[in-house]
Amino acid sequence: MGARRTTRRLLHRVGGHKRVRADLERRPVVVDCALYDKGVRRPGEVALDEALDAAEAGAGTFVWIGLHAPRTEDLAEIATAFDLHPLAVEDAVNAHQRPKLEHYDDTLFLVLKTIVYVEHDALTATSEVVDTGEIMVFAGEKFVVVVRHGSAPPLTELRRSLEADPEMLARGPAAVVHAIADRVVDDYLRVSDKIDEDFEKLEEDVFSTRRTNDAESIYQLKRELIEFKRAVLPLGRPLEQLMGGGLPGMDGDFDAYLRDVADHLAQVRERLASHAELLDGILSASHAQVTVQQNTDMRKIASIAAILAVPTLLVGIYGMNFDHMPELQWTYGYPAVLAGMVTISVLMFRAFRRNGWL
């Protein structure tokens, strides 16, 4: 559907371009609205009505609108203007979607899960390691509408980076979709590097000589990794669909850029698989450490009991009330028995210590 007919429909349904412009200006959910002509941003502020008309007039023009946590009424005017499908609009407002790619006529709807690493002093049973957000992208031949939810980082820096490369941005909405997907997957790699540091600290705690119970921390990290996997694993299929020509206006050599993103995603998936195996190994090692500590404790208790059994035995024999006991009339009998008990106990202690039981 042409942009001219889209503009007429917007005029009919919401009462004219001035109303749309006023609504967008007073709502902070609209982060940016820009028109790009052959990869170069038009200077100054661009109102939505002017951007649509200009995008229709030029062969190499498109509109890029950024939104943050919009409500239904915030997205209604834009949805009407660009003929966005109601189901996709509902997903973009409610969020909490799996990574996916859908096509509605000439419009692409891509959902990406973002991951942010949460800094923490130490890994505990309640530590939050990763935080997830969402980025939804509507892309057509003449427009890109990006919706962010939750902890999804701002795309201001990404927009500036693309604006500094007019040759890439001249490829249109396909360049924007690729750049967003590439940034999200690169963030996965950075978060994975941070989680590697958590693993190193956890291994140090498990194999340290200090008596610690790390099972709760291990299970907490395992839960956080599961949340990470839910963002990463379903993204493979949407990227395959994009490489199959799913981007609006995508030329033949654009597959190479998407393959690079898919390769980075494969690296993240391999790391997550390695993390899962390593975490299982650390958990098994932690359980083994606890078992070893318990065995050590039992050996110590048994050794102490054996040492105490000797004087108990001697005292029991010495305290028996027989009439004919030679040592009863011996002046040094009592101190001699005490000295014998101490000597035997010391010898047993040294023997147990030498064998590693104490």
C-alpha cells in the first residue's frame, strides 16, 4: 500500500496530521522520529505527517521511529498510519513475547529479547545475574518502527553509529533491522563474558579450603542461565527466515551481514551449552566436597572417640573393687596409671594425625 493512501487513511481516522503531530510531541514514549534520504538524516525535527509525505516522494527515503514502552493509545496513530496488523500491535504493547519473525502483507514484525548483565558483589542464593527486555521491530519498504520494553537498552548510540555510515543506512529499513539484531546478539556475547567471571569465582569458592555451602548459589546461577537461554535459543529460526529474503528491500549481498549475526548467535549458544555442562560439574564437585567434609568430620569424631576409649577402659579396670590388687598398696600406682593414660592417648593422637585422620 502506497504512502499517499496511508496518509489519507491517517487523516480520515484520527482527524488530520496536526492531531497526530501534537499527540506525538506531548508523549515521552516517542524517543525519536527521523526521515532518511539516501542514508542521510534530514536536519531538524521531522513531524510524522511531513516524514510520511517525504518518504513517499523520494526513491531512497524511509522513516525511523523509536518508541519506549508505549500504551495502546500511544501506538494507535502510528499503527493506523503504517497499516500495522492488530495482532502485531497487541504483541508490541503487551510485550512478554518469544523471539519470533512474522510477516503481515508487506510488513515484517520481529521480536528480540535483550539481555543485560546485573552487577553484583558476590553470587548468592538471591543474586540477579541477568535482566531481560524486549525490542519489537516493524519494518516496511518505507518505514521502521522500533518499540522497546523493560531493560532493553536505548538505541540512541546505534542510531548515531548508523547515521555515521550513510552508505549502509542508504540500504533502508533492512540496514536498521540488521543493526538492531547485530547489537542484541553482541550484547549476548558481552553478558556471556561477564558470566564467565561468575563461574571463575564460583569455582574458587567450591574448591577453596573454607567450609562453604555453595549449592544455593549454584542453583541461582542455573536459574539465571535458563532465563538467558529463553532469550537466545528461539532466535535462530527468525535469523534463518531473514536470511531467506525476509528483510524489506534487502539485496543479495545482505545475507553476508545476517550470516555474521547468525555466527555470533551460534557462539552464544555454544557458550550457554558449555556453561550448563560446567555448572553441572561444579554442582557435582560441590556435593563431592560436602561428602568429603562429612567423611573428614566422621574420621575426626571416630579418632577422638578411640582416644577417649583407652583411658575410659583403664579407669574402668582400675576402679574395679577386688580385694587382691597389687597396685592398691603401691605409693606411685595412681600417678603411674594417669601417666600411662596420657602417654597412650598422645601416641594415638600422633598416629591419627600422621595418617591424616586428624
